[in-house]
Amino acid sequence: MPSDTTDITPRRWEDLPRRAWVTGAGKGIGRALVKRLVSEGWTVFASARTEDDLTSLAAETETMIGKVCPLPLDTTDEAACKKAVDDIVAEAEPIGLVVLNAGTHTETPIDDFDLKVVHKIFDVNVGGTVNCLAPAMQALRAQGFGKIAVTASVAGYKGLPKAAAYCGSKAGVIGMCEALYPELRRVGISLAVINPGFVKTPLTDKNSFEMPFLMEVDDAVDAIAKGLARDTFEIAFPTRFVLILKMLRLLPDWLYFKLTGKLLD
């Protein structure tokens, strides 16, 4: 970095304009987070692939203090993501918060390692995030402030059996955010990565295995809301599960693989 560059302190949460963009807002955590923000007076541009989900979301929040502005979007479409940000910025009001939450998950065991499935997971979880992140960073840099939160997963800490694509995609998102954090902070933009454990949503309802420390979606949104209000990089929950997984990262490989191998028994 040039020696004459001066760091710009990001604005405090309470000083951000209450306009937000949330992707993956049709179901699960994204939908619940939009409702929370709108109930607190935010105007939220809510994006999801299914327009009906956004229409019902707007209807469910119409009596709240804030407002939902449906913005249908397929995050794997690079041009559409740029246009979505351009449309938001065109209203000539600053954006306080961007939450890039769109993601997907399908098991990818070696007996069913379908390339189409693997590519889709990476296209949505990594490619879709990048498609939204690039124009969002440009917009926030132009206005000189703002906060970005990117949803990854505790599954990005270490690889887990039958989840090669999901773990790999989320590890990539975490690493990308770690790389961007100091650069964005230097120009006055706050960046957070959201690492949930298992949260009861339509996505996890498809899982056939036991999910430890399964959380209700409203509890997950409580944790996210508290984390966003703090100036911290990682928002991870539930606490006990996060601590266990972080301790597993410290194990030697032979012991880690011995433990994760038992998941296949």
C-alpha cells in the first residue's frame, strides 16, 4: 500500500443509512433477516430467483415500519447482478448495508459426484457471491462508506465427508472475505462474514442426517442482527458448535480424519 494512504474508519452501525440489499431473500435466513430489518425501519431491496417469494414477502411486511422493494435476481447472471446494483444506486440514496446471502447445498459423496451438481454449488455459492460483491463494492466505494456481510458457513472451516463441494465453496468465500477485509476497511467499508451452523430452513429440511445444535431461524437472525451491530469480522453461531469446530481445526490431520471418518460408519 502507498505510504501516504490514510485508513478511513468505517461508519458505526447506528450511523448507516437504513437502506439495504439482501440476496437469497426468498426463504430461510434471508427472508427472516429482511423481515427483521423492515420491522426496524429499513428499506430493503430483497432479491431471490422466485418472484412469488418476494411478492409474498412484501405482502407480509406491508404493515411494518420499513419497506420491501422486490428485486428478482439470479445471482449466477453477472450482468443481472450489476444491473440490480445500478438500479438501487439510481435512486440516488446511499446504501447502508449489503447482505450477500444466496447459496445452495447438495450432498456430493464419491458415489454420486455429479459434475453438474458440483459446478452448480460453486456457481451459486462462489460465483453468485462474486457477481454481487463486485458491483456492491464499487457502489459503496463511490459513496465512501457502507457495510457488506457475506454468508458462508462453519462448513468452510474444514472439509467434511459427503460435502466436498459445499465445504470447498464456503471455504473459498471465507478466504476471499479474509483477503478483502483489510483492503475494504482502508477505504471506509466494513466487511463481515456470517458463518451459521445448522439452521432449520427449507434447505436443511432436505438433510437426511442428524444435525447437531440445530437452531430455529429466528434465533439465527438474532445472532446475525447482534453481529451486524458490532464491528467484528466473523458472525458465527451457535457458540458451542463453533468452538467445537474451531478446536477440530487444531488437530493433526491423522486424528481429524479418524474422527470425520466415523461420520461414514
